Amino acid sequence: MKKRRAVRKVYQKKSKKARTIDDDGLPEDESYHTPPEEAPELRGGEDEREETHEAAAQAVEEGDSDFETPPRAQKLVDLRGKGKVKKATAGERKMPVDENQAESIIYPKLRYRNSPGVLGEAFSRMNKFQRASIAAMGYGRLEHMKIQELPIALSYWLLENFDIKSCVIKLQMGRELRLEDNDAEIVLGVPNGTKPIVRQCKKDVHPLIAEFRGKFSKSVNITAASVMEEMLKLDAKDVWFRRLFLIMMKTVLVECLGNGYVSTQTIPNFEDVDDARSLNWGKYMKRCLVESVSRWQEKKTRNFGGPIVLLLDCM
């Protein structure tokens, strides 16, 4: 701005001097134009004015003009650390999700104690004479039972949709699957004879029950796995080899206590192992299923100890 004012003063001063009387005393004619060579100062003023205008125009183009409002100073912002993802601590790190755990969020799962895999393991560890002894009793088809591990989500659904009054599984679209007395023989391969299986009163201690408990270091809390280990030690012709097999099979496939231990109330039915083919397992398994499902439906978080394998094989 100051530079422009200085140029303007120089131009006015030289213009005034050019309009004064010359050295010869003659007044200047306004139409008279002094040649460039006779008025160097005036010519120089015009050149300087043009240069000044050019400089001003160039300054405007370059953004460095005194006539423009200077830009505001930009505020410097420290961006260090912003936008970064905070690393999770050891406690905050996402743990791998178990597929079974994720599935249980949608589908409830059955709690149970005994696995049918115990029966499959027993057959795999038997020698040919032991397997032949089991087949002679009429239980050889159990060796080929396909279910070795329970699908616990499906098992929960089956128990939830089982009608204990009519022994019917309620399926989708109004369909029903009725459970018959001979289904145990058809799908599992256990005999469906005419001899009913009865339970011994808990107060009465049968001699056969006492003899059974005497074979273990602990007379109570006997598991199906411990029965299997004791059975495999015996010869195929030993009567207790076949009795222990029936006790193990009944504990795994038919019924067990809520804690998974062996129920001894039916052991007296296995006194005559040569007549084991006559036992009516179909009717007894159906009875056990109704009783166990009835208890479970009252409290579905408790362990299930009934013949769930029968329902699974009927599907």
C-alpha cells in the first residue's frame, strides 16, 4: 500500500512540473506533447507507473498483494495416536469360540452321564470267544450298534417332544411317531421275550446283589466303565462274564442312577444267564423311558438316565 502511494506522489509531482512555463518564458500549450527525448523524467515516470501496475497484478495472481486480507494462521493439531486401534489386553482378547458352545446358544443340550460308547469299546476289546458267548445269549446284534456318542441337541428335542401318556414323539406338521413294545428288538437288537424284568425292593438285599458288589473295591458308586473292566478279565465261559455284560448293557442303554452309577435293583433278573434270551426288554425299556422322561420334564437341567438311544434309533 505504501509503495503505491509513493508512486502516485512521484507521478503528480512530475506532471505538475511538466505543466509549468519552460525556460524560454513561453507558456505550455496543453495540446503540445513533449517528445520523449526532451522529457526523460516524464517518460520515466510513465514507465515506472506501468511497471508498478504490472508488479501489482503479478502480486495479486501470486496471492501476495497488500490489498488482500492476509489468511488466518492455521491451527496445528497433533494427530499422533488418533485413529489407532487400541490393542486388547490379555483379559480382553477374544477367545476362540467353541462350535458346540455357540450351537448351545440356539439349541439346548441334554445332560447325561453314560455314553453308549462304553458298549462299543467293550466289544472292541473282547476276544472272539467272549463275543461268541454274548451272541449265544441273544445279544450279538449290539456289537453293530451305530450310535457311539449321543447327539445331545437332538436328544434334548426328542425328550421335549415326547408325550409320556401316549408314548408318542410329536413331529413337525402334526405328524406323530408312536413307540411300540417291540421297537427295542427291532432297532437295538435286544431280546423281546416273555419273561418280565422286575425290580428288587431297595430294602431287600438279594444275595446276587451282594456278590456283585463284592467284586469291586467300592461296594457303592460303581460305574459302567468299571463293570466293563471287571468283565473283560473273566473267561467267556464264566457265568459272571455274562452277568456283568447284562449289567453294563442295562446301565448304558436302559437306565442308570442320576449320578451315572449302576442301579442294582434288576440284578436278580440275571441269575439264570442261560435264560437271558427270554427277558422282555422292549416292555421294560418303554417303562423306563416314560419314568425318566417324566422326571426330566419337571426339571430339564437334571441329568437324564433313561433309554434315549431307543428314541434316537427310532427316528
